[in-house]
Amino acid sequence: MGTSGKSEPGESRGRSSESRVLLIDNGRPGGVLEQQLTSLQCPFTRAAGSADALRQLRVTPYAVVVTDPDTSIREDLALVDEIRHLRPRVRVILLAPNGTPEDLIATLRERVFLCQCAPFNEKEIARYVMSALEADNCATGIEVLSADRSWISVRMH
């Protein structure tokens, strides 16, 4: 159920909660991403900010969390740390207004499924959400071995 306690458009109806997506939106429902997910028949629930997201994650095993596009990468990474304590296998799609090379390296280290900075292409992000739902394990992918501002050394899994 949505944050209002009522069923929201696009939410899971009779499907396993493991296949659900949690969108953190700080109270701005009805965006293009939600429309895209609905058109793809992808069930989702909204959270009104980070605190609400953590509250919902304590009781529901969401497969994918999409962060608020208005929060910074640093704020989102702090949230990812809290999410991982509650749900270690959840896949996180991090949206942010801007970022630095250091931010990108940090998202790789935290095994974020996707990090996207504005401007956003909601159709593309919806496709990444679907890919995240189909992914076997959030621990696979890229491991950062070492990095600084001008280079990065990684290992592919």
C-alpha cells in the first residue's frame, strides 16, 4: 500500500512483495517515472522521504529502491548504508541532481545498481528498474580495487 494506506496506481496487487519497487519521492507523486513503470506493469510503492522508506523496508522486502532525484549522492549513500543493514540484497537505483567523479566511485564501492545524475530520461530509468528486478544478485558486477580523481581500477565479476 502507498504511504496513505490506500492502494496507489502501479502498486502490486496480488503479486509477490519481492517483485516490488520502492520509489522515494519526498511527496511529489505522479511523475513520468511512475507513468513509465505503470505502463510496463511494474508494481511500485511510494515513500515520502528517506525516513518513510526505511520504515517501509523494515516490514516489506522490496527488490529495488529508487532514491529521490532531489537528494545528493552523499545523502543517498548514507541511506544506502542504512538500507543495506535492513535489506542487504536490495538493488538501489540512485538518482541525484549532480555528482562528482568521487561520488561515482563511492556508488561503485557501495554496489549501487545504477547512479544517474540530472537530466533524467525516465523511460530509460524505468528500463533499468526492470533490469534490476530481473538481476540475480546485487553483489555481482564491478568491484573497485583502487581509485582517485583521475583514474579507477576495477574488477568485473
